[in-house]
Amino acid sequence: MQLLPNKLYLAMNAAMFIAYNGDVDNPVSGVAIVDYCGLNRRALEPVLQRLAGEGIIISIKGAKGGYYMPNQDIVTLRDIAEAFIDKAFPDRPEFSGYNSLLDKELEGSYSLWLERLTKSSFDQLCDRARDIDNLEPITDTVLHYDI
């Protein structure tokens, strides 16, 4: 059962991949992310643009460009969630009368969820990933030619 919207889950995974594999001297190319994850570039590009627009990752243009996360110690999963979830509850009530009851119940859960995500910085997540034997950082240079 999937609990998160696809785009949010993709954003969290892309941010983790960038944090784990990239830095200012060796940014991760979009092609490397697409190749590693088997994604469609069209699906990934708006996600990376949003992450960069929110200041979560930095985009470097050019032949040796790519993405890196400059503040892994302070960027959290909550930052990603808040960048992709505009609001928890819709403005338009479909079921008047029930909405206030459900909103009150869900508001507490949503707040607890965001609070939990605050405790997971990308620095901590990368440390945990390094402890996993089968999760090696990418080391192969991905060649990308534009004609």
C-alpha cells in the first residue's frame, strides 16, 4: 500500500540520491539519476526543478553540471514534503458536515507526520546508507553528449 503521492516519493528518493552521491565538486547529473533509477527524464525534471527552486538542492549548469545538496545537515524529509504538498486538506468541501470532523482528526496525524520527518536530516540518512553493505555510491562517470 502506497501512502505517499508518486511525485513526493520520487522527490525524496531523488534528493537522497543527490545527497548520497553528489557534492559541490562532483555534482550528480540528471542523466545519472535517470540511468540509475530507470526513470523517465520528463518525470524527473520538474521534480528537480522544484527541489532547486525551494533551495533544497543546487543546480549547476553546463557540461560538468548537475545537482548537489549543500546543507545535508539541516535539510530534512519535512522540507521535501512541504515543497510538494501545497496543503493537507482541499479548500472545496465535498461532504459538508463531515469535513470538519475528518479535518480535525487528520490534522493531528499530519502534524505528527511532519514532526517525525523533521527528525530525519539527509546527513543522518546518508550515514545510515553508508552502513548498508549493498548501497554503494555511484562511481562511474555517466557520459552525456549533446549534439
